Amino acid sequence: MERSIRARELTAFAEEIRVETLKTLGYAGFGHIGGAMSIVEVVAALYGEFMRIDPSRPDWPDRDKLVLSKGHAGPTLYAVLALKGYFPRMMLRELNVGGGHLPSHVDRNKTPGIDMTAGSLGQGISAAIGIAMGDRMSGRDSRTYVIVGDGELDEGQNWEGFMFAYAHKIDNLVCFVDKNLQQLDGYTKDVLDTGDIAAKLKAFGWYTQEIDGHDMGAIIKAIKSANSTKGVPSAIVLDTKKGHGCTFAEGVLSNHHMNFTPEQMEEAMKAANERLEAARRALAE
Amino acid sequence: MFKIKSELKKAEVPMRDAYCNTLMQMAEKDERIVALDADLISSSGMKPFFAKFPERAIQCGIAEANMIGIAAGLSLTGKVPFAHSFGPFASRRVCDQIFISAAYANLNIRILGSDPGVTAAYNGGTHMPFEDMGVLRSIPGITLIEPCDPVAVADIVSQLSDVYGVYYMRMARKSSIAVYEPGSTFEIGKGNLLRNGTDVTIIASGIMVAESLKAAAALEADGVSARVVDLFTWKPIDTELIVDCAEKTGAIVTAENHNIFGGLGSAVAEAVTQNCPVPMEFVGVTDRFGQVGTEDFLRAEYGLTAENVAAAAKRAIERK
């Protein structure tokens, strides 16, 4: 059961990222907790297993790239980049600090390891397509990953990108849809019902899988399958929970951006550390 | 260095041919050059490029926002993308993509917005950008260029492979008046003093350069000595030259195929009022939308004529 061992290792890595993400948000005292928590597992799989990277060379042209189009989930990415050694963990204290390196929304000019600036929703898909095409034109076998939110799919530019990537056979690209069912004003079905996202992506010609976005084994399997697909772009719709694993955010409707008390964060950190310990115990079994 | 034609006549080469030929020459030598278009290569004259370099020519369809984002992504991998659409769709429609995906992200792209202002002619108000440069000018670090003839287009475009940043150029696709002798060279960010004078300076770009030269000739017949400057770079603006014009001639007229609100006149006024305030007059579109018509009809309708420029020059001199 080699795969399940790797899945358990990556689950432990994910919980470590979750702890560091909460700690990072804790320094600031507020932030985009919901959407940061829902992408923890996929980010762990990408940086822990799939992406060809060299933290000592963030600008290495042959690296794989990630565009975090839902740029407000930056803290999760900051946590994993610190854990991978792109910058000292101490720097995580700079979240939203004026003049610091870690703005609320990801910025390629501010943070080592951030491949693309994002924050104005809907734009990441196009940048990711451009990166994938540029690498393909240059004969590089690099892969590009992009993470978009389900609420973000309200933006029409995504659908321009989906059409284009199919028409141009961009098969070195994987798009993850973080389907956490919520956006700033409430449930996605109430704000602007996205309908069946996977069916739509399939109709756009993408090789599309829909999986439990918090199940590491499923994530590993889906990315492997996507990465071996030729001729069409790949989409992986991640069924996730906004705020997953954060005691004061999970199950809360207005958890897109939250203020919290030190006591709430203390309790969340305690629970997250317990999740991490449990994941590590599972690894030892 | 540049030399201007002794006589103003229609250019032999359409602007779009100068653009396409120059890009093809560049692409021969430089693998980084990539062209993108939004279902307008038949209009932009880029068919030869798309035929010759299919692997570096990207047809995006009618999806300009996606096109600009792709251009930004391409530049992240070291490519030098040139994206085209009609002016309004290459500027105001994609303002946020240019702002965030390209400029704010500190990436390296070029955008051609064709058929500025009245040169959109029969395409009318929906396609007639009097606002493209104004919309984009508040994007930090962007470079805005409006060449006036094919010689200027060729030399300026040839410089765009080795500079870094976001460059927007507006250019009529078809015929123009030939202002420059072949071989003339242009320095981005610097204006060209085309004609010296002592009483007033006319600062223009694009189609208004030839009109301004005509106006200066007419003014000379009336005993008025007018300087003419081709300020083909709107941003960064050549403050040094503008201040020199204000100091030496004491009055300035701007002439632009654009809304005077947020246009060339506004940019020149910022330099003038901060450094050497002198009377100014503004020739351009007075906060109106476009409409259909021949280019001649539209030039007359919006006052983009040599006669209007000359009259404005006299008004500016009277206010000294």
C-alpha cells in the first residue's frame, strides 16, 4: 500500500500547512480564513508531491508553476512556501503588515515562490494558459496548475479561458476548482447558482474529475490521471468545505473574511494541532 | 535622428503593413516574439505573420480579456507578446487585465489598439476610442505611444523587443500622411521638434501632426511663427521639451484625436502648469462620443483640422 503511505504522509503535511496557515492568520488577527482552509489539501499534494520546484531558485524557468487565481487564499500558499524553505518561517509574521512581503492577495513581486499575482478574480486562468503555452513554445515540459474558486467562476473571463484552452489543446495545464459552495455574500447557490460545474467543464471539452477535495488519496489519484492526459486540458473539481479544519470558521456562513479573538484562534490552533498529531500517528501505524 | 518630408503627401505604405513587416523582421531574429489577436488579423494586417510564424501566433477569438491575460502569462515565461484588437477593445474593455495581470504583476507586454478616434470612421461610436489613452494613463509605469506615420511605426515597434513593461500603442490601420523621411529614428519618451517657431508651440500626435504642420504653414502666412512638436509618447511625457516650448514660445496648443479630458492636452498641461505656466488651448474631442462617417466628415465634426489648430494658436497668443 505504497500509495496510501504517501497519502498519509501528505495528509500530515496538509495538517502542518493548516497549522502554519492559522498561525499566519493569527498574527494578523483577521483574514480570508474560509477559502484558505479549503485548499490546504490540494496545495499539500502539489508542493509535497507533484510540482517540480527548487525553493533555492524560485525563478528557475523549468519549474512547474502555480497560479492561485483566488489570490485571497494567499496565507495557505505562504505557509507551504515557508515550510518548503522559500523563505524563513519568521516571515509569516508579515501577513498584511505594511511594507512586508505577504500581502492579503498573492503578489509575485513581493513573495519568493509566488508565480503569479492575483486578486482581481477571474484573471488567473488566462495567465495560467499563457504560462503553459509559453513553456510549450519553449520546449519545456513544465506543468502549470491553477486554482480557482467556485464563486470566482461568476467572472466571465474564466469561461473565455476554458474555451480557449480546449481549442488550443493546452494539456500541460490543470485547473482546480475549489468548490466550497460559499462566496462572500453567502452560499454560491444563493448568490449566483453555478449549477453543475463539472458538467459545464466537460461540455467545454476538458478532461474533468470531481473528487472529495479533502481526501488526499483521491487528490493524488486525480492529479496523476490529469497529468497523464494528452490533447485536452484537465480540470479537477474539489468538493471542499469553506473553513475546513478551523473550529470557528467551519460551518459558518460568513467565513470568507473574518475577525476573530485570540481565544478563538487559540482554540482553533489547539484543534488543528490535534489534527496534525492524529495525522502523524496514522503515519506511524 | 529624424528628417521630415518637405511636402505632406499620403504615405505609400499603410500603417498596418509597417507594423506587420516590422514584427516579422523582429520575429526572424528573436524567438521570444509572439503575436496575439482577437479575431481581427484580417483587419490588423497580421495575416502574413500568422502564416509565417504559426507556432508563435495565437488566435484568441473574440475574447480580449483572456487575450491580455494570456499575453501576461506568456511574458512570465520570457516571451515578448504583441496583442492586438481595435482600440476600445484593447484598452477600456481590458483595463483591469492590463492593470492587474500585466502592469501590477510587473510583466512585459505590448498592446496595439488600432483605429484611434476618428480613424475608426464607418465602425462608428462603438469602435471609436476617444478615451483609450486616458483610460490607461493612470496605470503606473505604462508607456503610451501614438506614432503618426509608417516610418515612425516601424522604428518604434522595432524598439519594443528589448524594453520591459507594458506598452500600449494606438495606430490607424490604413493610410496616413507621410511626415517622416525613411530612416528617421525615434526615442520613446522624447518628443520631436518638427518645426521651430517663436510665438506659439503646437504639440500633437497621430493624425494631428500633419494637421499641425499645415496649421503652422498657414500661421506663417499670417505672420505667426509656430513651433510644432510630435509628442508621440504620451507617457512618460517629455517634460523637458514641453517646458522648453513654454519658456521659448510663451503659449501652447495641443492637438489630439482623443477626448481633451484625460488626453494629450491634459498631460501637457500637467507639465506646463507645474513648471512654466503659459496660456494653453486644447484642440481635440470635447467630451463627446464617436459616430459613423467618413474620416473627413468626422475630422470636421470634431474640429480636428488645421484651421481649428491655427485659430487656437491665435487665441493662445492673444492670452499671453
